Amino acid sequence: MQTLIDFGISLIIALQRAEEWVYPIMDFFSQLGTEDFFFIVMPMVYWSVDAALGIRTGVILLGSVYINTLGKVLFAGPRPYWVSSHVRPLWPESSFGVPSGHAQHAMSIWGMAAVVVKKTWFTALCIFLIFMIGFSRLVLGAHFPHDVVVGWLLGGGLVWAVNRYWDVAARWLSGKSFAQHVQIASLITLFAIVLGLAVYALRSDFEIPWDWMANAVRSGMEPEPVDPNSLFTSAGTFFGMAFGAAWIHSMGGYQARGPVWKRGLRYVAGLVGILILWQGLGAVFPRNADVLSYLLRFIRYALVGWWIIGGAPWIFKHFNLTTS
């Protein structure tokens, strides 16, 4: 591992000798790999482009977030600028480094899109975005090369698994009632939380080496790598989306059809709802490291997930925004 770290430090220092105009470009590509960006794009696809693709994108994104969250805690790898004071912290993070979430999410989402769309030019665009998002993490000093490669491998595995088993799972769920769908979603969510807490318990006594901390604080962001907030974010969003999918399915389902102006209006109206639940409740609910805060975080993201998949489409149908 030390060999990989030493090689990564040397490569990143070399990359950071680039001209200053390169950094805003790298920052732009990194923005395209953030969870927040994908959580904004996924509803647009679901509400206004293709509901089936939107659902699949949401599932693979949440799976990627969950796996990445646990992977970081299991590997407990440092960020490059934690290890070396010669690396510029151009994109500071508080979590562990490996696997790279940006690289993993980019491979998951853009890889899924390429598989579904099946257009040569679009596949080339997706490959370009996947590479540049991963490469930008090196230039910005946020990840080692092996962090990015592991992220790509995990994301590729997710794309394969979702495409391999999606139709099988859909056929199995199609024969279930609304109550059974909710029960299945509840059991999966409970399992995910219990497994996640068990992984976090393995690192409960982890202490960041003093030299990592001394280098990290240069960025202005103190590391908090063993923070279970992401676990409750992904678990809550999954449960809300699963509940919303079962609920809207019980009322006849949802299709992203209609003229362009209705599709645009749906997206704008839906985003308003997301902002109210996501940012509005986020400003009110406490963000402490206690059971109540984690519960409220779960509820907040469950409401966001429900709104995206079920609540907003119900509103769209109620106001005839899905008709031609």
C-alpha cells in the first residue's frame, strides 16, 4: 500500500504543476461527479425524460452511495493532502479516500446511461466524462490513483449487476401488493442500516494519525471520516423512493410524457418540492451525532425520496401535467 501511496503522491505533485487555468476546468468536471449533481439530474430524467430510466438511475445511484460509504470506512485510506504537505488541497473532504465516490458514481450513472442509450456518440461522451471526473480528482489532490481505479471497478460492477438482475427483480416485484412492497423495502432498509452500523463499529476507536491531521487542517476542513450521516442519508432516500414507487404504482404508475412545456414545468415544480424538503428541513432539523439527529435525517431523506418518485408525480397527474 505504501508503494501505491508514494507513487500517487509523486504523480499528483507532477499534475499540480499545471497552469492555473487548468484548475477551474478540473473543478467543473468534479462537480459533475458529486452526489448532489446526480440527485438533481435523476429527478429530471424520471419526471421529464424517461420514468423507467429514471428509476434505474436512482437505484444504481443509491447503491453506489451506500457501497462507497461503507467502502471508505472499511479501507480507511487517507487523502493525498493528508499524507503530504506538498499536495495542494484544492478539493478538501472530511471522509476517507478510497474508493473515490466521484469516480464510482460517474461510472455507475454514466455507465448505466451508455448501456441503456446504446448510441456510439453517447457512449464516447460517457467514457470521456467518466475519465475526466476521475482524472480531476487527482489534479485537485482529493484522491490517489488507486482510489479512482477502485471506484471505477465498483461502479462498473454495479452497472453489470443492475442490468443483469433488473428484469428478474422487476418480474418478482410485479406480483406483490402495495403492503408487500413496503414490507420488502422496510426489511432491505433495516438490513442496510444494521450492516452499516456494524461496519462503522469496526472503526469506532479509529484515531487519525497526528501527521494526517496536521496536513489536513491546512485545507480548512477537519477530517471526520467515521461519520454515519451518509449511511442514514442513503438508507432514508432508498426507503422513501421504494415507498413512493409502490405508492404511485398502486395508482396506475407514472410515465414521463407530454409536451416540452409540461415536462419543463414538472421539473421546475418538482425541484421546488425537493428544495423545501431537502434544504428547508435541513435548516430546521438538528445535525448532532445522536440518535434523534440520525432519525430526523433518515426521515428528511425518506421524504425527499418519496417526493421524487411518488409525491411529485401524483401532483403532476392531479394537475394534468402528464397528458399530451
